[in-house]
Amino acid sequence: MTAATLDIHMTDDDLTRALRVDARRGLSASPKWLPPKWFYDARGSALFEQITELPEYYPTRTERALLQRVVGDIARVAQAEVLVELGAGSAVKTRLLLTALSAHAPLRAYVPQDVSSSALRAAADAVAAEFPGLAVHGVVSDFTDTLETLPHDGRRMIAFLGSTLGNLIPEERAGFLARIHHVLAPGEFLLLGVGLIIEPTILVPAYDDAAGITAEFNRNVLHVLNSRLRADFVPEKFRHVAVWDSANGWIEMRLEATEDMTVTVADLDLTVGFGRGEQIRTEVSAKFRVAGLDAELAHAGFATRRVWTDSDDRFALILAERR
Ligand SMILES: C[S@@+](CC[C@H](N)C(=O)[O-])C[C@H]1O[C@@H](n2cnc3c(N)ncnc32)[C@H](O)[C@@H]1O
């Protein structure tokens, strides 16, 4: 068996430097906000895996069932020799794609990418063990800036599953799709797995589960600030909030201060005041209409080749070809 290799384009120091910039900007803003990538240290990645198993969290099981149904079609159309996966996480669902792609095309390599090196290392090693003969080459980087470092030695399909696309606000999403277009060659494919706009009564509990795992995941960003930047947040003093914003078509996760407090971020020499009830926006999770995303893809230079949805129209897989 060949072991997985890992390219580190974002070292621990790079992460700390980037967090310093984001924390200073976001905690000094009004309203306060932080980018969602900071949930994902080793603890945050493990909490996300727990979320995917929750009864309320329909996206993962819906996407998995959909993939199970259509991976053969995806593989036939894409004929990929290299599967690149952005924000791969544990890559559990990816096994379905890898099996189908191996059966339909000369799949040579799997390139999982993630900002969470612990999750990536575990996923890459597990896939390498399960798929002997497949070159597994992990890339630790930030998909919002360094797509140029992805390998291009064979016909590629870039998969972006788990509705992670929805964590980008529309301007970021447009830039992201344009950069994917830039790194792909004509005839290569992008596979998107996205949540669709559905009833808020189903959407909201998926981000506010009864067991409180999502709340703990949300508060993990405060633990990350404490450990990386020597902040003194007391995470228990922040309440998890998930709201459906129908105007923007996204779920917003926030952390709400339960009392007046002052927090110090020692490494930034920054003091941050919170009034009781004040919130930090920690994530948006946009939901889509297929027609809208199709138009965004066309604008970025992609032609949608196939769209599959589950029987309840909760989730879509979109296979788009780079023109
Ligand atoms: C919602 S989870 C989805 C995980 C997996 N793809 C799935 O479908 O279950 C988002 C994943 O993207 C990673 N991630 C978030 N922001 C990132 C960024 N800016 N660059 C690279 N990876 C990122 C996280 O570490 C996490 O593994």
C-alpha cells in the first residue's frame, strides 16, 4: 500500500497570521463577525462529524443517498482521472465517488484539500488504505485563496460537497467560482453538492439540534481564539443562535453574549466590549434554487450538464463543465 502524501500550503503559523487579521477585523466591526473556517481545528472537525450523524441534520444523509443513486452517471459524464475535493473533511461520502470513478475511468489520483490538517491527514490515510493503487495527495490550504496549488496532471473533476459553497456570501461565491474556472481546463468538471431552499421548520433545527452539538461547534470558534490568540472568551457565556434569513436565503449562525462583558485578545492587544444580547455572526449557510445556481455557474463560465435532486427536493448535486 502507498501512503498518502500531504502538501502543507498553510502552516500553523500561516493559520495564526490569518486568524489575527480576521479576528481584528471581525471583532472590531459592527455587527461583529468571524469567517466559518475558524470552527475547524481538530475539535471543531470532530464536532462537525458528530453533527453529520444528528437526526435533525438532514443534509449529509440526503447527499449521501443521492450520491449513492447517481455516482455511476457522474462518473460516466465526467470521466475523471483525478478527483480533487475541496473542504474534504472526513471524505466519508467521497468513497462512493471514488468507487464509481474507478469503475468508469482510469482514476489515478485523489486530491483532498482542507484547512483542517488533522481531518485531512486522517481522511487521506484512510482513503489510501481503502483504495490501494490510487495516489492520494492531500493539500492543506484555504480554498478561498490558493486554488493554483492544486495539481493538474490528468482530466480533473473538482468536487465541493456538503453544501460548503453556501458558507460563502454571494460576492465570495462569485470570486470562488471564477477562480475554479481559472484553474480548470475546458472539458473538466465541477461537482457541487448544495442544500436547497426548503421549509424553515426543517432547515432551522438542522442548525440548532436538541443535543446541543451545533451549539458546541459554534462556540468552538471562541476556543480557537482563546488557544491561538490568547483571548479570554468564556464560551459558556455565549448562546448559540440559528436564524433563517429569508431575504438572503441563508441560515445565519451567531453567538450571543448572555451578559455585558469585556474580552481581551492578548496577542492582538485588543479589548472587545460586548453588551448583553450582542451577537457575533459566525456562519452563513446559504440554500439555493437550482435555476439561480445554474445562472451563477453560467456567469462564471460553466455549463450545467446534469442536476440531480432527492425526492423531497432538499439537496442537489450539480455537475458543471468548464467551458
Ligand atoms: C461543512 S464541512 C463539509 C465537510 C465534507 N465535505 C462533507 O461534505 O461532509 C466544511 C469543510 O470545509 C473545510 N473548510 C472550511 N473553510 C475552509 C477554507 N476556507 N479552506 C479550506 N477548507 C475549508 C472544513 O475544515 C470542513 O472540513
